Amino acid sequence: MHAMQYEITLPADYDMGVIRKRVADKGHLLDAHPGLGLKAYLVRERGRQGSPVNQYAPFYLWRTVEGMNGFLWGPGFRGLSADFGRPAVRHWLGAGLTHGGSGTSAATASASEAASAPTSASAAASSREEAAGPPTTATRETVRLPESADPAEAVERALADLPTHPALHTAAVAVDPSRWELLRFALWYGPAPEDEPGVRYQVLHLSRPELDRLPAGRHW
């Protein structure tokens, strides 16, 4: 699993209706993209949920490198770059995943254990999404690991701390080893819990063609 995000910060007086229309018109184009676990079309609006900026900030969980490359070198990203300028793309290596309502602990389930029955947790999450509708909010927390910290221990703690809240749709932990930065990302049905740390986003659309094929649990 690979996590990816780019952030396009827009002027303070920008009409965010333009972004909403863009997502409404084009969001479905990745609903069947090969190798894509999920793409959350995220926005922040100045003055809402404590955001100081207007921002379009899609977040991805890729199941395959080929799928990620196919997007970055394909017409979708080319079109985005033509409209907004080419953004810097952040990338993190996936460390673990939890499907909401699955009861699966990412800290205790190894990749081999999770892969042996990958559909049970994700099927439960899919059934809940059909009943409750798609997630509407997201949170993202990034933490730089001190040089004195053991990265493996930090990742294990982050996996153990993945939320089990009933409003959780999906949560993931990933690491950027070039900066030794730990990422925790979560999608929520309805408002995110008040005590959930990190930046808060609205979810305009969720493409999730291969989310059910991303195993829950630890990814090593």
C-alpha cells in the first residue's frame, strides 16, 4: 500500500463551488481505476472547521505501484496540472490499515494473516457504507519522528492507536522515510470525533475501486 496526497492552496476569496463542480463532473472517472484502493476528494474551506485556507487536497491509498504510476503519468494528473499548475506530490509507504466496523487490530494482525482472509473486514465496511452512505469528513495527522526515536516502535504505537470509533470508515498509517514522517489518515461517517487530532477535511467524493483488496492489519 502506498499513500499519496497533493495540496492545492487557493486564494482566500476563491469560489470553492468551482472545486465542487469539478469533483461532481470528474470524480467518477477514477471509480474503476486499476490498482487504486481509494481516492478521497478532500477540501478545506477558509473559516470552516478551523481552516485558515481554501484548499483542494485529494488523498490516495494505492494498492499497486502500477496504478499509481498510471495516474501520475496519465491524462488525469496532466489535466489537473494544466488547470492549477503541477503540485508537489507527497508519498508515504503504507504500514497498516483498519476498515471501520471490522474489529481487526492493525497492531496485532500481520500482513500474512490479513491477506489470508482479506475480504471479511472490508466486506463489513462495504455493507456499512451501503447502509450509511459514503464518508463525509477526513482527518490527517503527520508527525516528524525525532532522530532518537525508533521508527519501528513509533509505527507499532501508531497502529495500536488507530481509531475504533463507530463512525470510522477507514484508517491508515504510513511513513515517509525520506523525512521520517509518520502519517495517520482516517475517513469518517459524519463529523470526525472532536478529540481526533490533525487537519480536518470535507470529503466531496470517494472513489474506492480496490479498497476491499487492501488487507486490514499490519503490512509487513
